[in-house]
Amino acid sequence: MTKFDEATRALRVDETTYDVCLDDGYGIGGPLNGGYLLAVVLRAVVDASPHAHPVSTSAQFLRAPRPGPAQVRLEQLKAGRTAAMTRATLLQDDRAYIEALVTTATLGDAAPDWSAGPPLAMPPPERCRPLPEPKPESNMTLNAQLEMLFDPPTIGWLTGEPTGRPESRAYFRMAEPQDPDPFVLALAVDALPPVVFSAGARGWAPTVELTWYLRALPAPGWLTLYGSGRLISDGWFDEEVEVRDSTGRIVAQSRQIARLGRG
Amino acid sequence: MTKFDEATRALRVDETTYDVCLDDGYGIGGPLNGGYLLAVVLRAVVDASPHAHPVSTSAQFLRAPRPGPAQVRLEQLKAGRTAAMTRATLLQDDRAYIEALVTTATLGDAAPDWSAGPPLAMPPPERCRPLPEPKPESNMTLNAQLEMLFDPPTIGWLTGEPTGRPESRAYFRMAEPQDPDPFVLALAVDALPPVVFSAGARGWAPTVELTWYLRALPAPGWLTLYGSGRLISDGWFDEEVEVRDSTGRIVAQSRQIARLGRG
């Protein structure tokens, strides 16, 4: 069991309740990373489902929970032959922090019927760059769990050279060796710095809603995250991430809407 | 009040319940159009919200409801200063047909800080084409409510010439003159024939999950719908629609995951 597996463990209390413990090793400057929280929720959903894979997850982020004990409460909405649908709520002290709707199904391993090509060419990992080590007081504990190598222009904002449009691209794997699985993908779709940093924005950019689809089980090795956005307007921005596995296959797609930081 | 306004009317029974009547004029070969059903749900959500606009809507389609009386049941999850979050369930005979999570907020009319260019060049409306009149027995009653003019290659599948990739693009407006509003946009994001028809697929392609974001209030006039997909695999496909108003501004973004038809 890896540290990530442990940090996302969900212990069944009864048919509708799971106990979890939110790990302070997934902090992004105070709040816990949203993808990490979704991975925790999905552990419970998948455990309780007749199907193996979380194909669709939509989540509203109501509040930021603290590290420590929490619960996942499940409501089974439909249990079909092809897919099951579940409502899942992350609770702390009986208060809802995340509301999610999850569709589980069982994916096969057939080759795709049709696939779009990669969104953009990525330089090879040896020409990509990690983020600088965060200052201990920044509380960016998430960084230590991940190995990410960025397409250099998309972290130009670090040195005052943003590209001028919302984008972020990186190779991704867990720092502790672990083959990617659907729970790692939940973490991956929300692991990039906000794409708006490349457009010159700064500050805490809270996710309001995030939906991601699991499209295939990833092959072992690096994942590649292609992050982009279409519109920054009125204090809101969208962020899309396409995740490909080491064979180049699309394994996950996400889109979130978030608030612009106040800098 | 237009026919669409009437067909989506939600009458408040009490704080958590609205009565609606699902109109058989929005059929797509038997089932009712998913975007129409979301417009009905959103009428209730917005009526009960302190905010004016449905910024984010995620919906799971559990079952296909029949035309006739139904209810929308609301649960207020959070009422914040910037945004409110609501769970909404479409019920018929006390059974859930759609589960949705909706974030409402109040959008302004400032110019975007940054926007992507149009996904593709569209020919002008006079070089685009409507779908042929549906056969009465097909129960495609939705078509009569809409005026849609398609980029010709993206309806080549009608004459045995699919483009070979998932795509569909059209100008869109209500047949009965009506300025587009957020409820019309809910209809618009699910109004294109499934994008996989252009990739050679056929048959009823049921939406499993659809999330759409309202990004701005649309200007009067035609909307343009740019539909595409990234992956067709294992019986599942994604469909994305970017909606622009008559000024070219991005007003809505949707993505859905659906099952491939067996047809």
C-alpha cells in the first residue's frame, strides 16, 4: 500500500457511510487539493458499487475541509447493468464540504474506435522542468507527493514571463513509485497550477465545480497533463485538462470552473 | 410568454418543491431532449435562488421521463455571497429521473479579460443547411421548435458521407422569435445531433452525464454551436459544445459523456 493509497483509504461503516482521514500531506497553501479530496470520495463510491471504475465524477466544492477525520455519505441513485449512479457527500462534523454525482461502470481494454491527436507537442521529459521547492511556510505539502515536469513556457509566469494565455502542461507521476490508477487520475486532473497563472493572474483560485471522465485505465509510466482554458471573464475561468498515459492514449478529461484569485 | 417559456414553466409549491409539466413538443424519437429537461429544472433552481444565473449545471440522466406532470425538488446546499449551490432532482411519480448540482451566481456584462478564438471558421448562414423535415412517425417533435442551419460537411452523414470524426456545427435560434437566455442555452448545448454521427455511428445515444457552464448572457440573434469530441472508445463517447452569441462571444460551454447507440 502506497502513502497515497493510505491517504485516500475509506473504511466502510455501513452501506451508506465511510470513515476517511484527510491527510495534511495534500495541502496547497492551506486548503487541501480538490483532486485529492475527490480521490477519497471515489474510494468509497467504488467500494460500494457493483462496477469497478468511476467513469464520470461531477463535484461541487462547497467549503474547504480541514485535515483529519471526515465521512463520505453515499446515496445509491441507480444500479443498472451498464452503469450505476451514486450521490456522494464529503462531510466533516456533519457539515457538507463536497457534493458529487458519480457514475461507475466497468471499462474494458479494447483499442479506441476513434481518438483525437494530442492537443500539442510536448518536449521530452529531459527538456521539461520541475517547480522550485516550495518554502516550508507556504504549506504546499502536495508538491512532495508528486513528480511533475513542466513544459518550460507554461511555467514562465514564475519568472515574470507568462505566455499570455491560460495553459499549463506537465508530465506527472507519484513521487512514491505507483502505477497510475483511477484514483491517481482524480489527483492528476486537479494537480496543475491554475492555468490562468500563464495568463498573468495570481492568487488562490478556488474551484467551484469540477467534472472529470475516466476514459481508459492508464498504462504504467508517466502521465501527460495538457491544461488549457477558453475564457477568463467576470471573475470566472474554465480549466480543461486532458490526460494521456505513457502510450499516448486519452485516459481522463476534466473541466472545472473556478474563481479568479484576488491576487 | 413564448411556447418555450411556457413549456419550461416551474410553479412553486413550497420552498423545496416545484410543479412542472413536461411538454411532448421536445421529443427526440420518443424520449424528451435532455437540454429541454435541464431548462425545466433550472427554472425552479433560479426561481428559488438569491442569484440570477445558472453558472454551472451538472446532471446525471438516470431515466427518461414521460411527457406530463413532474416535480422538481430542491435542496439548498450553500447560499454564499458570490454563489449559491443547489441540488435539484426531477421526479415523476416520486421517482428520480435527473439528478443535478447547480451553482447560481450573478453575471455582469464586462468585456472578457481573455478569450480563445472561435474553434473553427463557420460558413455564413446562407451557405448552411437545415436538417430534412422529420417523418411524423419519428416523434422528432423537437425539430419544429428550433431553427438550425448546419455547416454542410457535418451533416454529410445524412447522405452517407460522414466526415470521419466526431463533429457537428450549426447556427441555432428558437423557431418562435425569442432572444436567447440561459434557459435557451440549456436547450442549445444538447440540441445538435450526436457528434458521433459524423464519425459513422448511428442510433439512440443516451447522455449519461452533462455539465455546462453559462459564461455570459447572450446578445440577441443567432447562436453558433461548435460540437466536437475527443474519444470514442469502449461504447462511450464525449461531446463538447462551445456556444457563441451573435457578437462572437463565448456564452456557454458543455461537455457530456454518452453511450454509443447500438443502431
